[in-house]
Amino acid sequence: MKTVMATGTFDIIHPGHGFFLEEAKKLGGRDAKLVVVLARDSTVRARKRTPIISERQRLEVVRMLKPVDEAYLGSETDMFEIVHRIKPDIIAIGPDQKFDVDELRDELRKRGLECEVKRVSAYLKSELDSTCKIIKKIRSMDFDENSLRNC
């Protein structure tokens, strides 16, 4: 059985997240195990965005997703720390993740980590296929008092 590792923030869960995780798991074959590593709140803030959902709650939700076998919070100091611990066969990179696959492969080799790095190229296009699009839509909506009372 191959272990596939997928990473991300998974802030406001949408169908694109589920699609990415399904595609990532397929990279390992029929009996693959999918391990998901979530970015810590501090890591997300360092990239100039404050997460809407706390890291503990994001972890809880991701653990509930069908393709996910295990999920963990990443390190706040060294993103390779959990890779050393899990020792995946494959690291799946999402289509919109800003990783240079070749640079990542080189860094893994330097650290003595032997695993493949594969980019999931398929993308589930929909009106609200990213957390940013969802946030923008919420900001643009007019809420009347009755709507807000029912929240």
C-alpha cells in the first residue's frame, strides 16, 4: 500500500478540496492511504492571510472527509518535519499550490527523503471553487436584519 501526502490550508471546505483529495489519493493506486497535512494558523498568517476557521476545527473537518485516512497539523517551523515522520511514497501538489515541483524534489533529496512529487493537474471548476471566491461573495452580499438574526 502506498501512502500519499496532500497538504493545504483547507480553510472553508468546498468541492474543489474534495476533488483534490480524491485525485491525490488516486496517485497511489487502488489501495492507497491518504494522509493530509494542514497548514498551521501561524503559517497561513505568515503568507498574508488570516484563516477564517481555526486550525483545530479545520483538522476536525478534514478528518471527516471520505478520501482522508489520516490528517495532522503541520509544523510551525519546518514543513519537512512531518514528511520525515510519515515517510510518504508520494507528495501530491494541488493545481493552485505555488510549489515548484523540481525545487521540492531537490529539497527532499537533500534531506534524505525518497518520495515522488506529483502535481494534480485536474481542477474542479465551479462558481465558488476557492476559499477566496467564497469570502468575496459573502462580502458582496447584502444582509438584512432578518437574515442576520437567523445566523
